[in-house]
Amino acid sequence: MVCAQQLNRPGDASVQLAQYPGAPLEDRDGNLWFSTVRQGLIRYNGNEFHSFTTDDGLPSNMIRGMFQRDDGTLLVATNDGLVRYDGNAFTAMTDYQPLKVTRGFSEHGNHRSLWNVLVDSKGTLWITTMDGVFRHDGDQFTRFTLPAVAPRDKAEFAPKMVYCVYEDRQGNLWFGTDGAGAVRYDGDSMVVFTEKDHGLCSDNVCAILQDSKGNVWFGTSGGGVSKYDGDSFTTHLRTKEFSVHTGWGRYMSIIEDQAGNVWLGASHAGGGVYRYDGNDFEYLSQEHGLGTGGVPSIRLDRRGNVWLGTTEGVYHYDGTKFINFTLDNPQLPKRVVSIDGWIPETFELPSGFAPDLPKGKETLLFSPGWRDPSSEGFWSYAFVMWIDESEPDADRLTELLDTYYTGLMSAFGVGRDEDAPANNVQVELKPTGDASYEAAMNLIDGFKTFEPIEIRVLIETREVTEDQSAVSIRVSPQPQEHEIWQSLEAAIKDIRSQAE
């Protein structure tokens, strides 16, 4: 059991969380986790702060990356290896296939000096390190060799170093290297994009993001920002003057908010953050509540709030200004998501409209406008099915959705007679994590219009016992950036909490 150290409480002289805190990762229980450069991990549970250091099982107090798996396990990338935290203890994941050890950044070897960690949609665990890329085969990390290594005069840290790994919506993996450009891996082959051959603004690629329009953004160390539209690169946000330390601009963090704005953190003189709305870049800095420190870290919390980790502290954005989140005044973003007025229902399974469903129970929360085509909440609701069978895989989930909605639409009159539209439910489902899925479902709306409609479906599964599982489902025709998805997530949390 970890004995975490309680941090300074309000009234103490030390106000900021740490010297170089990262933007927080919000776990599925609502805890905020902050990385630091020298002080390990800091967790805020809404009431108090706790720190976790090498005394608690971390291999290093320098934290560079975090990722939460669907089962709740927190993966932490440190300067001396990867660890997983199960809520009770840290366990080191330091088994590697035999390799030649190069030292310099970690006493145990550069392969243990991690920068980023990712579990892709197929469930494969990846880490990027000072010694390149590694993936976990279930027992140990094996080297994943990229087709490009930086010349020594172009690498800021090490020729094999890889800053980041990112998965786009097509399932491609992108790697940002320290001087060898960006590498795209489609599962079979790799393509290297460079400054010389393709127009990338710099070959030192620190951050990668695909926006909702399909553009891929690259934050670089020394060249500003590149945007790739699938055909060509354009360069943005180069500084007016060249710096010996940061070249033409260093950008180590990029995210897209729920409104489709792209945020880019400046890690050079003056700091601040740029927000791109699809047409213009808006610079947000001191007059908006930020300090002058660099912004190497940006994240969204589970409600879509923008958080910045800067060299002068942690901030979140309230829509007009930044709020400094400190030890003595840990102001959380105002909760704007409400499910007041949502309509609850609970049914035994199988339901009358779908007798082939497994036995169990389902609880639903319907948006107030779920049957009104003029409402933004039309066809938007959330439900959890507790079923008497083992945790379903992708094929079984597709079958369950097909069975459920074919029966439901038939009950509302779809396909009943010759004049009614054919009852044809089509489901295209793909994994997005270890136990999470996204589906596009096309059917005839039997609730009101009797017209074709495409529904976005988000699914999470959880094993309850060996023979029982819980399937959480959110449905809406609204795009992913619409605020209804925050309400649907809140609805799922409410259903789960009521069941516990």
C-alpha cells in the first residue's frame, strides 16, 4: 500500500504546485494528476493534495508522461522507466529484450529515460525514450526501429530520441523524433516526413495532433508549427527573431478543444498559448491571466476544460481568462454540465422488443429533447446494461447493438408494413482502447421522423464477475465536439453512482 505524502495545505508559503508542473490528467474517478520535473506525481482529489515520490515506489521523481488505461490503471513515464499504478501500489515495468545499453540520461540506460506513453486502439503499449521507440509484447518491451536516425548535429538530446507517439483517427501511429522528422506507421510500412523533402518546419518534432478536420499539426523545437493537410505542409507561428536556445519557436504541446479550436503552447521567450479557430491565431498571455513562463503541457479534463502546465504554475481557462490553480487556492473550473431534467428509466432484460438480448437490467437517462427533431438533444441518451454474460468483445457488441436497435425501431413502427421504411440497422464499430469502442450506426429514425439518421455511439465495457459485465452506451447524432457529449458522460457517471 502506498503511503503518500500529504502536501502543504492553504496558508503555507509555497503556493504553486511545483517548479515545473504539467497540466493535469483527470482519471475516471475525477482525480487530477500533475507531473513534475523534480517532485514526482501530485494528486488532487477535490479536497486535498498528495504527492508520490521515489519513497512511494516511483523509479524517478522526473515525470514526463501519463496515460490511463480503460481498466483504470495509470501508466507513468519517468526518467528511469515506466510504472503502473493500480490505485494501491506502483509496479515497475522495466523488462526489456536484450539490448545494448547507452547511458547518459538515466543511470540504467537511455532506454529507461521515457518521454511519452500510449496504449493504441488495438491495446498495444508504446513508449518513446532517449533511445528510440519500444512496444510491449505482453512480457517485455521490444525495440521498434524507426527508419530514420538524426545526425548528431541536428539532435538536441540524442540521435535516437523520440519525443512523442500519437494515434490518428485512421489508426496510423505518428512518431516525433529529435532531429529526424516525423514518422507515420500504418501497421505495415513507415513514411518519414522531413524539413528537406516535405516542407516540415523542423525535424525536431515535439508534439503531434490530428484535428477534427483531419489536419495533422506538428509542434517543433526550433521551427515553429507545421500543419499537414494530407498533401502539403504549411508553416505557422515562427518567432520574429532567431534564438540560440529555441530557434524560430518551440512548441511542445497541442490539443483541440470541444469547440474545434486548436491550442498550441509556446515554450520560448514570452511563453503564452495560441488558439486557432480555423482562420486566425489568437495569442493569450499576461493580459488573459497567464504569466510569462513557457507552456510545455496542455490537456483537457473530462468535461472539456483547457488546462495549461507552465514553468510558472498550473492554469485553467474559464472562457475569458486563465485561473491560477495553486496549493493555497485550488480553484476548479465551474461545472457547467447539468443533467437536470433528464428522464430516468429502468427495465429488465431481455426487453419485449428484443427478446434475444441476454438477461440482466438496463438503466437509461434521456435528454429532455430526445424525441424532438428541433432539439439539440434529439436522439441523445445514455444507458448502462448489466448483462449475465462475460465482457463482450467488438463482434459481440456489434451484434448487441444490431439486435437492440432493430427490435427498438420495429417496436416504433419501422418496417412493420409495406408503407413503412425498411428496418435496416447498420453498425460500423471500432475499438478506441482496451475496453472502449466507437460506432457509427445508420438506421431509420422510428422515434419521430421515419427518415435515415446516423448516430454516433460511444461504448465502454467492464467485467463485473466472470459471468457478468456492464456495458455503458452513449448515443447522439451530434458531432464529437458538441457539448451534449459532456452531458452524456455525466449521465453515465450518474447511472453508475446510483447503482453502487
